[in-house]
Amino acid sequence: MGRADYYASGSFNARCDECWKKIKSFEAYLRWDNCWVCWRCFEVRNPQDYARGIPDNQSPPWTRPTPPVYITSNGMQQLTGPSMLLDSYMLDSTMLG
């Protein structure tokens, strides 16, 4: 015979899901993870479980695609687009810098 082995009207014996101690059903608490526990094992949920991060969009406001590179019949690379040759230096059809 244990501490919880007595008659209580409308109550029954139960076990704590954490420590497995025998308790009466009216002494059990429903914890946040849906476990029925005694008062010694009861704990509140950590407030940090509800914290949500703020999205941080680090992409630039606008971008331009990389121009395609074509290989000519003599094996040299040819960059296309008029803006690629402005303010650039070329040496033997190779872009410098």
C-alpha cells in the first residue's frame, strides 16, 4: 500500500509520465508536451520556444546577368555586349582587370 492507495470519490490512481510515481488523478497536471505529471515534475514551457527570427533579406536591390561567353573558331573567347568593352583593357582578346 502506497501513499496514493486510498479511496477518493471520482478519482483513480495514475502514474507520473516523468518519474513514474503513483498519484491520484486529481493531483496530475497536463504539461505543455502533453504529459501527465506530478507537481514535482511540472514545469512551464520556456518562453524562448515562442521566439521567431526576423527575416533578413541580404540580396542587393537589383542585379544584372553575366553576359554569355562565346568561343570563336580560332579558340579565342569573345565577350558580348557593348558595355563589356567600355572602360576595359584588352590584350590579345583577353580581358584585363
